[in-house]
Amino acid sequence: MFHVKHVNMETLVVCPVCGSTALLPFLPVTDHFLSKQVFFIQTCVTCGFKFINPRPTQSEIVKYYQTNDYISHNADKSDLISKIYKYARRFAIKSKYGIIKSKIHGTKVLDIGCGTGEFLAYCKHKKLEVFGVEPNENARHYAITNNKLQVWENLNEFVKTDYHFSCITLWHVLEHVHTLNETLATIKKILSANGVLIIAVPNSNSYDATYYQQYWAAYDVPRHLSHFTTSSFTRLIEKHGFILNAIKPQYLDAFYISLLSEKYKSSQHYYLKAFFLGLWSNLMAIKNKNGTSSLIYILTSKNT
Ligand SMILES: [Zn+2]
């Protein structure tokens, strides 16, 4: 078993979304994926935002990614879950491109947290001008070397330049970010006036989140620091001068998250259970309008 020792932790005293100091315990969750450590999720009484508190500091969190198993950074695994993930990713890349194509005015796309760069490579193939940001050194190296992309380590690199992007995307990245407010403020500066911001994050109000509780794989502590609902997410982005243009469901995520969650529960016949739970979660999302396991938010700047 992988043990993470001597980790520097930090405690937030105000809610990063609304600034309230009224924070309550919500759920203890084990890092099922790597360290087996328990982390505590708190909820803000005022806005409902949920987040790990205390949490490993920004310089310490890298210890929780140091494994070849962290799937979004690894291009070469071949077990069944990785194969399903890759098949779903190919399908997802095309649908992500479809969303961009229908919303973009211009050609410059910046993908923040681009990983190994498959999505950007597809966009480049479709004649968009593509740029990436990826803090993980191995993933960034792969994107630059194998996918021939321009990828920077840090978003702040662009603030010094006069780059402005027609579209900025964060596909399952914002929940990993320590500096939520600073990141959104930087994005606001480097997004064109008529640009579109696309953010996909897990939905902690989904049926599968409610069903699996501490086993819900999208809590993914401590790598996922923030847990959004449509309400807390909207509050955050409005604070930074963005308007919610549309919300799109992500139906495949319910199956993948249920599969991992059943695995964490050590369930028998977990493929079968995950399939039906994923299906049920999607049906409930349609019926109750509480959103699918993950959601894609399409945002524009308020001043356009
Ligand atoms: Zn709050």
C-alpha cells in the first residue's frame, strides 16, 4: 500500500465561494484510490459549497498523484477499467469538440489541465489553434513530444502576454484547483470579450453521489478539493463576471463513476450493479432535474 507521510495541511476558515465562516462537517471520505487516508468534507451553510477541509497544501498535493495508476495522466494502461475509460474518452473528445464548434467565435482554444493532450490534438486536426496548460510534468512532456502541442506549466504564463482566447476549457480540472478564485480571475483576463468558457465538473447533487455517499468515486479525496452543485457553481462564476449560458449533461460519467464506486465498496457483480446504477442515475437526472453525475457548464463574460 502507498503511504503518504508528513503532509503539510492547511485549513480554510471561510468558504471560497461566498466568504461565509459558517462551515459544518459533511462527510468523512477515504482516499480509496491511493493513500487510504481519511479526509473531511465540509459544507458551507450559506451557499452549500462542499470542500475538503483541512487539505494538503498546493505543494504537497503532488504526493497524491505520484502513481502510474492515475488514469488521466497515463496513456499506456490496458486493464478493463482503463480500456472502458479510453473508449469513453474517444467518444467524449468528439462530443467536446462538437460543443466548442457550436459556441466558438474565433479559432484560439486553451485547454487548462490538458493532460496528455488528446483533446487538443483532435481540435488541432480540425484546424483550431490550440494551446494547453498542464502542471504534471510527465503528461506535459507526452503532450509536447507525442502530440506535438504547445503546452505551458502554469496558467499565469499567459497573463504576461497579450494572448486572448476564443474558448477556454477545463474538463474535470477545476475540482483539483487550490486557487479557485485566482484561477477564474485569470481566465476572465485572458478570455476574449466574446469568448466562451467551458467547465466540466462532477455534480455532488447527482443521484449517484447521493446513493454512494462516502464511496462516491467523484469525491476522489484529496485530489478533488471542491464539490459543486449547480447552485454553488453558479454563485462562484457569477462572482467572477461570467454568465451561465447552458448546462449539458454527461451521461457516460454515471456509468464510469458507479463502476469505480462499486469497486471501492468491494461489491460482488460490480459491473452489473454499476451498469444499472448508472442507468438509474441518468433516468433520475432527467426526471428530477438534479443533474447527471457530471455536468458541462457553458459560460460567457457578463460584459458581452
Ligand atoms: Zn459558501
